[in-house]
Amino acid sequence: MITSAQGLVEIPHVSAPAGIGELAAGARETLLPDVADLPFVFVPGVRTAAIPGAAPGIGATDVMRGEETLCIGLLAQGRLAPGGALLSVGSHWKLIRIDEAGRIAWSLTSVAGEMIQAARGQTILASAVPGGPLTEPDLPQLLDGMEEARRSGLARALFCVRLLELSGAATPEGRLSFLVGAFIGADLDRLRASGALAPGAPVTVAGDEKVGGAWSLALDRFGCPARSLTAAEVEAGSIAGLGTILEARAG
């Protein structure tokens, strides 16, 4: 978000489809003398004007800032293939489709990561789940959470975390897996229903390693071959993306 209106320097999004050339052309070199004597190059984000298959309206649009650089780096490293998809798992969950030309075709975002943190810390569920990160997904509880969200809706599935606590039917880690599963189930169903994700489509998962691992389990169950990247691979991909865009700017 460093190039947003809330960041250091606001840089306009470039429009999808966007590849190395579009990102390099939209990058801006700026001096920030209060920070350093060297110039900074800021990479623009990408705006999706119309997600394929989505109904017209605001829900058919999307934006990203930061993930585009990671996509370019992973493509350069061979960790993401043209025609594939990247699922970025953090405060926002973002599915990014890469076209056959190796450009960012579109993205689709939810704030599920922020909602998980809010549910864990600011609702009645705070006592039901541990305060730290998910240590290891409990597969049966994860799948139960996904199924409950599918059956009853996300809000009801979240209250079931409270019911699990009252009944003593699961450990705190199991209840956290159920909660994460409910959010994954809700998002996965939306992606399936919209056609944004189809069985057999490979997905590379980046971000929170444990929640990303939970997503990989869910995607494998759905029939999408999933590969979770380590934190080191994500960092290396982002650095590689910056280098690739800088090289393109230099001609």
C-alpha cells in the first residue's frame, strides 16, 4: 500500500491485463530527501475493470498493490506459470489470474484475513480460540468449518465455534481450524460459483504459511493442484519482481 493515497507516494493503478511492460511504464522515480539521498522507484498497482463472468457493478472490479510485483517475480522464477493463478493470503485474500501471455489478467479480493482477526479478538469467539497464529491445520475441523459455512452461511458457522467451546467438542486449535475453515469455505464457494476457480486449475498459494497450508488442503480437495510457497520463496519472488521491472524500465 506504499503507493496508495495512504502511503508515501500515490501512483495510479495500471489497467489489467498488465505485464512487465505496463508496470515498468507506470512506475515512477521519486526523490524523498527526508528518507534517503538515493531516488526511489515506485511500482504501480493493477486495477481490474471487469472480472470475466461477473455481473456488472462494483463487484466486477478489483484492485491490488504489491501482489503484482510478486506475480512478475514468481513468473520469472518459474514458480508461477502463464495461465495459472496465485492466491495471496494475508489481511486480504486475493485470487490473481495470469493470462497465457504472462500478464495479470484480473484479480478478486476479500477481506477475510482481517475478518478472521476481528472475529478472534473482538467478538464472543475470543475465548474459544488461541491468541497466537494457527500452528497446524486440524483437517477434520477445517473441513467441518467449510461444510458448516456451505450449509448454514458464514455467520452461523462462526457461532458454531462458540458452540464447540461450550460443548468441549474440540481443542482450542481445533476450533481455530474450524473458524479458518468457515472463511475458506465461504470464499471457495464464491470463487467456484463465479467460475473464477475451476477444478483442475493449478493454484500457487503465498502468504500466511499455516493459513496458506489450510487453503492448499481445501484446494486439493476441490481438485485444484495447489502449491504453498514458503516465506523465503515469497520474499525472493518479490525481490525478483522488482528487479525484473527495473530492468524493463532501463530498456
